[in-house]
Amino acid sequence: MKANWNERFNTEDFQYGTSPNDFFKSQIDPLKLGRILIPAAGEGRDAVYAAKLGWDTYAFDQSERGQAKALKLANQHRVSLHYNCSDALQVRFPTESFDAIMLTYFHLNPESRSQFHAKCIHWLKPGGIIILEGFNKCQLPLQSGGPKNIDWLYDKKTLETDFNELEIILLEEKLRVLDEGPLHQGMAEVIQMVAKKQMVN
């Protein structure tokens, strides 16, 4: 899998573009600045955008090639990132260390997915939010991106189960047009979620 992503990112072009995911942008723009984590950050489009806004931005990806392109993009925009190369199930962060976590089209097999989502809840500060956009199960026949295994795709029940410790503020499946570099183009079936960790009384 790591070799596949290194090969995919081994181009001068940015495979998912350099502009942030628009759902992420719409959700992060009004938030109070803090510390954000962007898993599977790839070539850095979302991480660089967060850093430009003033967020203390942490990111990771298993691809060294993705990391190199992300750091180059950050340098071009004169921002800094805390970007590590790591596998999602191996990466470590302190408990309750992030005000926001953004999951943009990060798809894992079911067992790994549930484990990783539990880690995200663990890392989130009370009052912090998780923002997620991914492909829903209706995406399978479409060619606009995403894994070709229905078990790796999302639905509402899956996210409600994984994030049942959080207050789900938004959870919606929708058909939308993607225009995010060469690998995310055209009509897509997505799911969008915003969930908040409750404050401790």
C-alpha cells in the first residue's frame, strides 16, 4: 500500500490538487484557531490551507513522496507543518491534544477504520470537532475516485457507530461534483460529517 501511494505521488502534478477540500474549507474557516490534525495528508493541500489560516498544523501520511510534496507546497506558501511519515495504526499523539481533526477521503478496511476512528476520539480535546468527508457506498460504480471495495466505503450507520461517543452535528449523504486534481473528478457519492466531543462538566 505504501509503495502504491509513493508511486501515485511520484509526479510533478498534485494528484488531488493544491486547493483545500471545499467541505473542509467551509467548516474550518469560521472556527477559532487551535491545533489541528490532518491524517492521510498526502500532498498537503488541506494541511497547508489550515496552516495559512494560522492553525498549528499536524499531519501524517505513510508516503514519503507525499510528505516531500506537502513540505514543498508549505514552503511555497511560507508556512510550516508538523508532518510525519507514519501508518495510521502506528502513529502516536498525546491524549486530548487536538482542537480539530480533518478526515478527507481517508478510507481503511473495516477493522483498521474502527480502530483508527477510536484513536481520533482519544486525541480530540473536549469541545473539539472531527470533520469528515468520504465516499459513501453508492460511489462504487462511479469513476470519480475512491476504493473499489464496498466494505471500505462509508454509510451513516458506520459513522454513527464509530463516533457514538461524540455529538454528531451534521451527517449527510449527497451527490456532488468533485474537481480536486486529476484523481477526483466528476459526479461522486459522498458522506459529510461534523461531530463534537462533549466538554467535561
